[in-house]
Amino acid sequence: MRLFTGIDLPEDVRERLERLLMHLRPAAHLKWSPVYNLHVTLKFIGEWPEEKLPQLEAALRSIAPRAEIPVEVKSLGWFPNAHHPRVFWAGVLGGDALAALARDTDDVVSPLGIPKEDRAFTAHLTLARIKEAVPLQALRGAIEQLESVEFGNFLADRFYLFRSQPGPAGSIYTKLSEYPFRAK
């Protein structure tokens, strides 16, 4: 199973991003993310044996309780940079609390043999992937014409363990388990 942990988006933020993508998709031939797949990745786990799922879920349940995290979705950008982009993203601001959750997730799964991240956590939503050089002038122009690049905010109070399954129209993400920030 191919797995990752992440935070899901509320419907109002998802709707604003859908309107954005409907406006931008015609401007460039990219591998656009379906809006229903958008999420904030906390930790990419990768391939994981199904028979070891209980150990992984127990490790994730061991993350210390915490307060809700205020999250804001705003701005657009490119990874690794605007000159040679591979990813077009929307920014996610969650401050130190969101970075701490990502770090804590990394810490509890590393004893299971899952490598720790070697890059700093950069919260974002992957809107599109750029596999090969394509003209981006029209897309850049469409972005410049946007009235706003603020897509909403919400209080994150849980994260999920997701399964990613490749499909003909792109990956299908399924929530396997839920991890509320506060014990019930």
C-alpha cells in the first residue's frame, strides 16, 4: 500500500480552489490535480505492507494531543522555482503548530523504519505537476489577472492516514484512519 498522512480541506476552501482551477486549466497543458484530491501532506510514507498497518496506526495514535491549528490557504507559486517549475502550488500557512505536527509525525513513524524528511516542511497544496517544459506565459498572465489569491481559512482539528492508489484518471486517495488532535 502506498500511504501518506495529511489534513483534509473544508468544502468552502475546496470550492474556491475549484473556481480557481476552472479558470486556470485552459491556460496551460499541465497535469492538474483533481480538487477532490487536494490535501496538506504532513508525511509521505510510501509503500507499506498491509499486515503492518496496525503498527503504523498505533504509532500515529501516539502523537501528543494538541490544540486546533489555524490554517490559511493563500498565494500561488512554483517548486523548485518559477524559472524551471515542476509543481504549481497554493500556499498553506499554519505557522509553527503545523510544522510541529509534521515533525511529530516524522518522529513517531521513524522507529518503524520510515526515513525522516531531509527537507524542511513546506505546507502547500499541489495544484498541478509539470512533467515536461510547456509554455506557461498564458498561465502566468491568468494568475496576474486574478482578483485575489486568498482561498480561505479553517481550524484543523485532525489528520488522516491516506492510501494512494493509481488509477487511469490519476491517483485515488482513500482515508484509512482518522486522528483527532484531542483525545475523545
